[in-house]
Amino acid sequence: MRNKITVLAFLVLWIQIHLLYGQAPSNVILDFNKETRFLDVKYEHQVGDATQHYIAEVKILLNEKEIIVQSLISPDDNNGGSVVYKIIDAKPGDEIKVQLKCSRAGSKSASVRIE
């Protein structure tokens, strides 16, 4: 019984430390240009070491259907970055949702409706 408590305490501590050093992006800004059909995604993700802690994955969904998944290996800098996608199938009334996933822990989503 004592070993189970020790293992459980260790796991809880490990999870807390892991979450402390990994956080989701603090802000996601989307801008879709109807004429060019380009989606500009800017994100803020302040970290101490961008080589180890960064946005690792970007998912783009059009009307809840996954259309793009991109793996990233580094940000623009220690404060965040940006990516641009051409969404040729987007039309007025559609919703584009962007999901960003941190390399350590946490995620953030934002969406924009095309007018």
C-alpha cells in the first residue's frame, strides 16, 4: 500500500511540473482575406527556450472538417509566431477553426466565420 501511495504522489508531482513548464498559447489572432483566400494565423506563446518549448502542431478545420495539419519544429521567436494558409474551398457562411498544440502541454483554439 505504501508503494502505491509513493507512486501516485510521484505521478501527481510529475504532472504538475510538466504542466507548469508547458502552457498553451496566450492569444491566437485569425485574419481571412476573402479575395485572396489566405488565412493568416498569428499566435503569442512566450517561452524561455524556443528550441524545447513551442507550438508543435497547427490544425485547420473548415466547417468542423479537418483540412490541414502542419507539424512545426520551432517558432518565429520566444514570443510566438505566424503561419499562412490558402483555403480555396472557403465561402461566405463557412467557419474556419484553428487549433494550436504546444510541444509540452496545452492547446488553444480560435475560429472565424467568413462573411
